[in-house]
Amino acid sequence: MNDGYLEHEKEVVYRVIAERRDMRHFLPTSIAPELLTKLLQAAHHAPSVGLMQPWRFIRISDIHLRKAIHAQVNEERMKTAQAIGEFETTARMAEFMRLKVEGVLDCGEVLIATLCDHREKHIFGRRTLPEMDMASVSCAIQNLWLAARAEGIGMGWVSMFDPVKLAKLLNIPDGAKPIAILCLGYVNSFYKEPMLVEEGWAKEKPLSEMLMENHWQDVDSK
């Protein structure tokens, strides 16, 4: 029995995966509440180890909180630039400072993806790999990203923040942890290539450099 989808349906799945982008440029247009709920439901359909569902999403509707979050991101951006200057070159640091790394004040919606508290009680699938809680939340974020792209909504994952400071700002309890600031909103257009590729910051590596067989192989030896 073949439970696969029709060819044109499969093409759409592969297309949305290929055209998903980490967006930084947004329009100020709001997202309808029913569409936001639909996108979050897609995230909630993600797989999770032991069905622990460790994701918790905080919607930021208070403009003062959004500005405070933006200030924390900008603080970490400056520290990241300094670290780049210490380990690379001044020119590379300047290149970084020219990049747009977030759209917190520009996008229609800001969500904070967090790990839940009391995760230690979830042993199923985590005895030797406790980080599977993070993997599960990442699956939820990816679901949200793909659903948003299919709806013509851009999304950006911002990781430049101090999780302790952000947790304090949002009253996140001990044991829980923010792992992503997610910016969602309408865009003028989606990047044709990942933004960091378009900006000349980095190049994508081919699958052939990531695929091994039977045992670990150094990329240079393949």
C-alpha cells in the first residue's frame, strides 16, 4: 500500500523546504490572529522525544517588552562584533556590523520559544541524550518556519541574546530556558539565497561534504 502523496503535492513540500529563508527584513503589516494560531498549531504538531512536548511559546504583544528585547539583542550584537574582532580581523568585524541580524522592531509578531521547566522528570529518550529536549523544540520551530513560508509569512530566528537576562525580563521560571527569539511578518520578497550568502558573509557547503558512510571521515580526506 502506497501512503505517499501525489507528485504535485510532494513538489510543494520540497519547494517550501528549499525556499525557506531566515528573514531579517519585514513589513509592519500585522498577522491575523487566526493565521497566527494556525502557524502555532503547526509548531505544536512537531515530534518530540517521549512525547514530552517541551516547547513553550511566549507571544510578545507589549511594545515596551519588545523594545527591551531589542535592546538585549543589540547589546549581544555589539559583544559578538567585539569577539569577531578579537578572533578574526577588524575588517571582518566591520562586515558583521553592516549585517542586519534581526527584525524585532519591524516584524508583525515576536515569539519567544522556550524549553519548559521540570524537564528532569522526562527520562524516556533522554537518559543518555538529555539534549533531545532542545532537538524537540527545534523541530517545533522548523514546523512553524515551513508553515509560515507556505503562508507567505517571513520568519527569522534570532539567537543573539543572553538567556539569563531574557528569562529575567519575561519572568521565566528556574529550570525553563529561552532558546529563540522568533520574528514573524510579511515581507516585500523572500531572499533568493540565504541572506548571509547574498551578503557575501558565508558560502553554503554541498551535501557531499556532510555525508559519510559507515564511519567518520574528515572532509578533506574524501
